[in-house]
Amino acid sequence: MRLAPLALLSLLSFAVEASTLQRELGPYQLNLGTSPSRSMAQGLVQPQHSSSLHGGFDLSHPSGWYLGQWSPSIGVLPGKRTELNHYLGYRSTLSEQLGVELGTMRYSHPGYSHLDSQDLYAGLTLGERHLGLAFSDEPSRRDATLLADFGRLTPLGLAVRLRYANHLLDSPTTLDDGSQVRLFNDWSLSLSRPWLGIDLNLSYSDSSLDEEACTAYSGQNSRCEGELSFEASRVF
């Protein structure tokens, strides 16, 4: 699943006209592009984005197996290191309503192996409802994240999404009072619906840490303590 950085540079020859080039190789579908072709486990795991020189490929089979590589940074620009995201997974539709997904992604940094990390992910689809689970083994920490998308619920027509994550640090963070924080969790709830062509989104996030302990926070939310936000957007 390794694609040399020089091979990725060849993607730029067609990137001016299209971000993705699709080809059929027998029963396989090949995507080459300058934008990531795939996200996994309901979007919990996906190739990292970058504004530097980038590209990758995605190869899938009708049986459900897929593999690919994405490089958010090829490392030819000053101050940029090469990063390669390799992934392998399986996705299948068991019936009209039920679908499953399993896979793994490796984030590697040639020459800087201490920065490497690994994700394992799984997804379940039941009609318009989705459940995603991801485990991440990163330098100095372990993360487990659950995402539940309940779709649009009646009678209010609200789309409901819940995210919960658990974080375990290899080395505990010591607070000013001498206590230590090694394990914490956080969560978020999002309610959204369209209204007169406008997308309305109300969300609440919080964590198990508060006050001084928030100095050790490094989770998925923008704030450690409870935060309520409202957003209205419209695409023109």
C-alpha cells in the first residue's frame, strides 16, 4: 500500500482540470486525486488535510474491499515533512437497510517514526441511522471515539448526532495542587434542521474535567467546559 512520493507528484498533471481521476481496472475502481477519496466509520476516521503539495489513490473492489494511500504532505516544500496515510478496509451492504464497515489506517512519517499513529475503525448503518467507532493509538496517548447519527427524527424533523470520546494519556499531567490527570472523556450533541433554505445547528459540548483540571484537556471539543453554540448557514 506504499506509493512513492515521486509517483504522487504525477497526480499534478491532471489536478489542474480535476481533483479526482477515475479508472476501471477490470473489476476494480481506481481513484487518483488531489483530494481524499474516502472517509471511514461515518467520518470518524479520514485522511488528514493539508494546504501543501498532496495527492493519493484509492482502489476498491465490488466485493467491498478497498485500500489506498493519501499523502497530505509530500515533503518537497521547505519546512514540510513527508506524511503517508495508508488504509485498508471492508464495506458491505447486507440488505437494503443494513451496512457494515471495518478497517484500519496508518499515519506514517518517513524518518520520524516517533510521530507515527494507527487507527482501527468500524461502522454500522441501519437505514438513515449510523454508528461509528474508532480506536486511535497515537504518540503519548490512546483515544476511543463513538459517533451515533440518529438521522432526522419526527415530529420536529431534527437531525441528531451524538459523539463521545475517551482519552488515556501515557504520562499523567500534574496540576498545581499536586493531583494528576491521565484519563478523561468528552462528548457533544448536535441538533440540526433546514428552515426556509437555511441550515440551523444547535450544539452542546462538555468534558469530565473542570476548573483547574482543564489545563490538562486535549480532547475533541474546542472548549473543556460546557459550551452551547448556535449556527445558521446558507449556501448561495
